[in-house]
Amino acid sequence: WVVTSSIAVKLAQRFAEEGKKIIWAPDKHLGTYVQKQTGVDLIAWQGACVVHDEFRAIELETLKAQMPEAAVLVHPESPASVVALADAVGSTSQILAAAKNLPNQTFIVATDAGMMHKLRQDNPDKTFIAAPTSADSQQCNACAFCPWMGMNTLAKLEQVLDKGGNDIIIDEHTLTQARLPLERMLSI
């Protein structure tokens, strides 16, 4: 299965109802969150997102104490101690919906900084503050920026569409096998 954070709990609930066990990869924090929400029998691979893994409860608690009126929006790939402080936990689309629907005027956001523009664009009358990161792994401690997502630019997309040359050729057997997990995800 290929799973996004928006359907992770729903899929795990299905497996829990069927009595199936899950080996969860690549994110241990999302796996822990899913297990807690569903009770599914799950073994989590110990990988983590370089952005979400940097959020720490102690820093979030300090910021929340300075802004008690702020709601905390958290992506479930964050550590469990950070998720526990959230007013809303969810995928990108679920965080966007929570920001729109919650009555708060101020939000502390613990997810990739790339979300901030869309949150502000969709809610011009609300204030969004990035949750601080700890920078234990030598990442930027002033931002929650994914270096790999940052490689995707409009200029690079234009180059690929205009000039091509980046085709990936996959044999029919591999293509058929690769479609299976995607089709399973889309069926949810």
C-alpha cells in the first residue's frame, strides 16, 4: 500500500477490523500516531521526516505559554509529545480545513514552512506562526523547511515540460506491479 497522512488512520482502521498486522514505513511518528488512533498491531520502521522530527514539545509549550489564545496545528509525522499538544492533527488538507474552521485568530503551525503561504492566503484575517524547531540534526533552527521539497521549483518544472529529456522508461511488468499499491491507495 501507498498511504498519505490524509488516509493513514482510515486504512489502519480497516486493517485493525480485519485483524491484520502492519509493517509501517518510512515514518515512525506517523506510524505511532496511527497505532494510537486505531489500536492496529503495527511495527514501525524507525525513519522520520527531517522537518517534522525537529519539533519538540518543550519549545512548543514555551511558545504556547506566550500565546495561550493560539490553536496548535500539527502534522502527524511530528513526535508524539508534539502531537499531544495539538488542537488539530492532520494532513495538509486537514490542517488547512482546521485553520479555516477553528474559531481561533492565531495559530501555531508545526509542519513544513511551505504551508504558511497557503494558510495565510486562505485566511487573511488570521495569524499563523511557525512552531520552533530544535535543530538537533543541524537543520535550520529558525524554520521548518524541507530541503528536498525546496528542490521543486516552477523553473525546473518548466524546464522539464519544455525540454523533456527526463523520461523514465519502465518495463510493462514493473509498471503493472507499481500500479497496485497506488490503486489500493486510491480505492480508499
